[in-house]
Amino acid sequence: MTDYKLEAAKAALNLIKPGQTIGLGAGTTVANLVAMISQNSEIAPTLLFTSSSFKTTNLLLEHGLRVQSPALLKHIDIYFDGCDQFDAELNALKSGGGIHTTEKILASMADEFLLIGDESKFVEKLDTKYPLVVEILPQALQVTLSRLASDFPGSKITLRMSDRKDGAVISENGNMLADIYFDSAIAPEKLNIQVKMIPGIVDHSLFYRMATKALIAGENGIRVITPEY
């Protein structure tokens, strides 16, 4: 059986040029890409990497690749990342890792932001299969949860809790995370602004019109998708 995530990583590798600064998110396709880059002795030593993911950063270091903190960079040539779901406009939901705030910072620094993965991630319109994740300042937790419940009646809002310790999951920025499961789909442009404008919310996991391309692999090979707007 063909490993489509591996095929997508191979296609992504072909877009990287010597001397570039490369940003990486998290996930299986990104891990495959790191392994492939490390095996290319000609291009690997010329590249500088940064990542929004603790796990990916460790993987880069394990492969002996050069890594720089995002805080010390102003520009990235290409940012590669996966997602849970994306639509024809390349609006993407990245809900699983809860690291969307840093991911958005890296995506905004990049000349190109490419979504990579298998074709199962693509839908014509975003639906309610995955939650919208919000990062909330601890001192604003209760008022923010109350405001979300008021603004989106009928949705289920759950504070993300740890299964390895007693208490809530804490983001890399020291904040809380909450999952919002909507009872019906909301237009991305409305959702993007309405949630972001609530005081106490640092950011949310909808990447509205940020990606420049999507590179996905499936039964018919590699497909490059550009935004339809």
C-alpha cells in the first residue's frame, strides 16, 4: 500500500533550494521530510531550520541539522506544515497539537506557506469534524469561556485536560487551551474575526487564507492546489 504522506514529503523536498531557511510544523509528513533532507548530503548542510514543534525541533537536532529559535529570525523562505482539514481557499484547521499560535507566527514569516500531507485532508468546505482550538490567557479563562458560550450557543466547549497529570494542558506560552465543537459550520471569514476579537484569546487554530499552496498525495499522484479566491 502506498504511503501517501511519504510521497507528499518527497514532493516537498523537491521545492527546497540550497541556502534557504526552512520552517517546519509537526506531524508524520514533516517527520518524513526531515529524514529525507538529512539523507541529502549536498543540500542539508546549507539549510537553516526552525520549528513551531518541540518534537520536530528535537528530530532536527537528532539528525544533525542546523536549528535556530523562531525568536531570532525575521524571515523564512518556506514553511511546511500539515493540518487536520483544509478547503478550496486553503483555509486550514490545525487543531491536534495545540501549537497554532507559534505555527501562525512562522507561517506569517514565510514567503511561502505550504500545507503537505495526504488527500484525505482536503474538503470543499470546512465542516464540524474537528474543533476550533483557542489559546486563552489564564487570568481570562472563565470570562472567555462564558463569552464563547454566549457567542456560539449550541456549541460544546471543553477545556483541554492532561491525561498524564492532574490539571489542564498548558501551552508552550503558559496559557490554557479549549476545544470548540460547533453544531453547524460557520463561514471561515466570520469565525476568524469573531473569535480572535474576544479579549483573553491569544489565537485560534483556523488558518484563514494564510497558505499559498497545498501539496497532497493520493491515488492519482501528487496534486498541487492553489487557493480559489
